Amino acid sequence: LPQSAQPVHLVGASIGAWRMATACLHDPVAAFARLEHDYIHQDYKVPEGQKRPSAKQVSDAFGKSLHAFYGGRIGEVLNHPRYRLHVVTSRGKHILHREHPLLTPLGYAGAYLCNALQRKAMGAWLERVVFSSHGQLPFDASDFATQHMRLNERNFMAALQASCSIPFVLQAVHDIPDAPTGTYWDGGITDYHLHLNYKGLVLYPHFQKAVVPGWLDKALTWRHTSTPFLDNTLVLAPNPEWVQTLPNGKLPDRKDFATYGQDLQARVKV
């Protein structure tokens, strides 16, 4: 990719948004090394009397990490001469318009039921909001309720944090500047693996072969197959047999926080 001359669109949701934004920094190899270290060494102390850190605690720590990582460097990301960054978020509608201890779980239950009937029906509860550093989207967004906003210095940190804000694990991000008011969550809810109707040739390094459309589709295995959306997509994924040779026979994931508890070194080693 560094040897080519044409513009390249980088589309990311959740940690993928952080990865793609990192690719836009000067000296991206050093930036990725730092991202790898910071991501693996995440550590959240569990307050006494609690089983897990609060969503506010995780959100506050994550927000500080983003500011430490991109502070003073947002211009590098937004003004990259070739890379066009697109950060995917999920915006709540109706009772999901504001985060609430009772209404939010009910809203997600409604979204789950609607999504099980038809993916597009989930658009009554959640919409895709994409923040782009440049121009048009590199995919046809008519498959799902979508809004397209400009990514700028004012909303960069909020949009990136929103894209990584897993419901109930982190707090939602409210009222992102220069975007519709409301509550924004992890972009993976609407677009878990970015199974999008791409307009051009796509290179997709992925952790598995299946490209699952939305986070609520994880249990809906009939939606894990390929579609014409991916006709121009090359997926690079690890061999499942190799994955079986890793510790615990799997790629490290968020469940390791529970498995290893406060044993940071054991989790980092894995």
C-alpha cells in the first residue's frame, strides 16, 4: 500500500476505527507498535466490592488513552495525502436516543427482535452514522439507515470513542459535535465486520473467514455466508488449524479480561 499512488479508503468500526486512524499518522509503523502495546496492556482495576469495572471507569480510561495517542496529531489523520478515513458509529433512535439504565436494555431487546426478522428493520432502533475525513463513502449505504458526516478536529475524539463504545461495557457518547444529537455506540452494532456493498476493490485483513454483517447477527449463522456485496473483496484470515495451536485454542478476545481477572501479566502473555 505505501508503494501505490492512488487514494485508499480506510473503513473501520470499533477497534478497526482506531487501527485505520493509526494508519493515517506519520510513521505509521511506530504508531502501530504503540497501538499494539497500549491495546494489549489495557488494565482496569476492579473497585472493592465490585465484580467488574464500571462502564464510566472504562470509558474515562479509554478516553484518556485516545487523547494521549492522538493529542496534537489529529491533523495528520485528517489531512493524509492519500488515505481517506471513514469511522463507523451506531446512533440510537427513539428510546435509545439517550442512555438509560432501564430503557437502553429494552431498546436493544427491540433492536435484536427486529434484526432477527430483517436486518434492515433494525434501522427503526439504530442507524449507521459514518464520519469521513474526505468526500463520498466508498460503499453504497442504501442497505441500511445511514447518515454521512464530515470528520473534523471538533468531533474526531468523540467519533472515535463512540465507534469503540461497546454497549454496557463502556458508556455511550452523547451529542457528537457537528452531527445529529443523540447517543452513539460501537460501530460494530450496525456493522460488526463491515459486510458492506463496496464500490471498489477491497483488501480485508480479518480474524476469521466469515464477514458477519452486524453485532446482533453473531448468533444468526445464516447471515455469516458471503453475498454479492463481497464480490470485490479479498479476505485474509488466519488458518483455523493454526488458531487451534494458540493458548486456549483461540485468538485473544475480550473474554480474557474475565478469564484472567486481575492477573495482567498472564493476559498480556496470552
